[in-house]
Amino acid sequence: MVRILHTADWQMGLRAQHVASVAKEVRRARLDAARNVIRVANSQRVDAVVLAGDIFEDNLVDDLLVREVMTVLEASRAPVFVLPGNHDALTPEAVYHRASWKQRPAQVHMLDGEAPVPVPGTSAVLLAAPLRQKKGMKDPTAPWWGRQDVDAIRVGVAHGSLRIAGRHAPDDFPIALDAVARAGLDYLALGHWHGQYIHEGRAAYAGAHETTKFGEEGSGQALLVELASRGAMPRLTPVSTGTLSWRAVELDLGQGAESEAKRVLGELRDSAERAKTLVRVRTTGVASEDADAVVKGLEDDLLGKGFLHVRVERHDKAKAEVEGRLAEIARGSSLVAALLGEQSGALEPGVSEAGRLAARRLLSELVMEAWR
């Protein structure tokens, strides 16, 4: 049995400009989450920790941060294997060439070559695909295809995007969906996507160990990978490592500002650790005249409840603005004019007032959609 803790996309040194007021706290949380990864590895007595790329945000991070990361990794009882990703690619200026990195603990190993790397004390080897540039159109796993010189449990480690329609770009190191079969792998440990995703049981993204932004589903995790033997299906167990909670809620002002504000407050009432919770409120719909005061009151209320960060994004439209646009449309359409109540006799017999109001709301939504 080989047991590996698969993690990726730590992106230490994240700029966090999208939450600039608490960027320092967000960066600190990434270090805390990294410590959680190592704690899990130690408690699970894994044979190896595999970091599948983007350990650093870029190759410009300062040496103090590099040393902090080294301190975190030094606590691992198992060997740690680090793959350069596209953010920290193995270029001539890479952080991995610095003295601060070369002074790393003995149990921290670089996956920077093509030769199989044995996992000490096991019958497994790692096949690595280190990246040497930010963008690329070649499949990083291609050098492994058809390889017959490794008679062991094979674990591939790569950084890029699986070729799933709508989820990859041509220059995003696209990885064949059958890369596992082509390379005869028992497991493919991937990095690059921040949400945990398992593909056909043998290939997976562990997800970023700490969430980086609102709406990033499946992050804040790592994967415990257990391989019983060569050819056996791996057992994959998600483990939580994140420390921050990113709560994104919508405030539909078209449903009534006061009632929606109360709903949002109720939805956020269950936030366990508010000092570690970031909140984004996004407004939608058609806003009445009193909406501004209600939204401002909601923002002030949330700020007073001890959340780490609160941001309100206005995506609603003022009622007067929508009405003005509808009036313009009505001038060119008797049907629209009738739906708006500005012309009688144009509707089919039997259309109720409720139906007219529903049609009016639909027209308003169509106008909103056209503005987006």
C-alpha cells in the first residue's frame, strides 16, 4: 500500500488585490493552510507529500517567504516532492535556483527532471512533468506515453488543463483525457485547477489548499491517495485544509430591498468564525428608490458583525432607468405598450392583469439582460 497526500496551487505570495484591504490576512491564511496540509500528512502517516505545481505565486516572491515555506515543509515526516508549475515555472530566473530554496530541508525534493523518482520505502515511482514556461500548447504528459521502462506503481505529476470542452485553453498545457492510459499510470496528480475534480477515478486535481477568491468551488482541500498495488484503482479521500470562508450571496432588489436584506442577514447568521469569513454581496434586479439606503444599511450591519471582509457589488439597475428604456421600446411596439399599460386593446382577450404584470417583469428582465 502506497499512501500519498496530493496538494497543489498554494500560490504563496498571492497578491490578493481583489480583497486588498485584507490581503495580508489572506496571505497569512495560505501559510496556515499549508501547515494544515503537513499536519494531515503527518497524522495520516503518508509515504509522500506531492505538491503538483504553483507552490509560489510567481518567481518574484521574496526570500523571507521562501524561508517561511521551507519551515512549513520541514515539519513533514514524509518526503515532500515539489513540481514547478506555470506560476513558478523552471525558468532561468526561477525561485528554485535561489540559495534560499537550495538550503531546503533534506526531505524536500524537486521534481525537475524526466527520470522516474522512487518514493522511499514503497514500490512506487513518480513521473514528473516540470513546466519551464508560463504558457504552452504541448501536453506535459506526452513524454510518458508508451514508456515501458518502469515496472512499479506509477504516479504521474503534472500541471495543466484536462482537455474538457469549455474548461481549457489551447495554450494552457492541455492534457489528453486518456493520458493515464497512454502512460500506463496508476494515478495522475494534477495541479492548475483550484477546485477539486476527479476524472474517471485515476486522475485528479487536489484543488488549492486555501480558497483564493469568491465562487471558487471545491477549493480549500487536499487529496489522500491510497494505491494498494500496480493496476489497482486508487482510493481517493478529500481532506479539508482551508482556513478562510468565502461567502458569496445575491441580493435581488427586484424582490423588495427590505425583505431581501433580511434574508441575506439570516443566511449569514450561521457563519461560524466571522473573523475568518469574507463576504461578497452582489445586487441584482430592478432597484426601487429606497434601495440605496437599504443596501448601505446592510453593508454597515455586516461590517459591524465582525466579518474579516465585506464587499458590496452593485449590479442592479434603477427602476427609473429601466422604465425609461421600456418606454422607448413601447413607442415602437403596440404589444409592448399594451403590456406596459400604455395602450389598451392590443392584448388577446382573456389576458389578466396578473398576466400583464408578469409580462412586464419579463420585459424588465430582458432589458436588464441586454445591458449586461
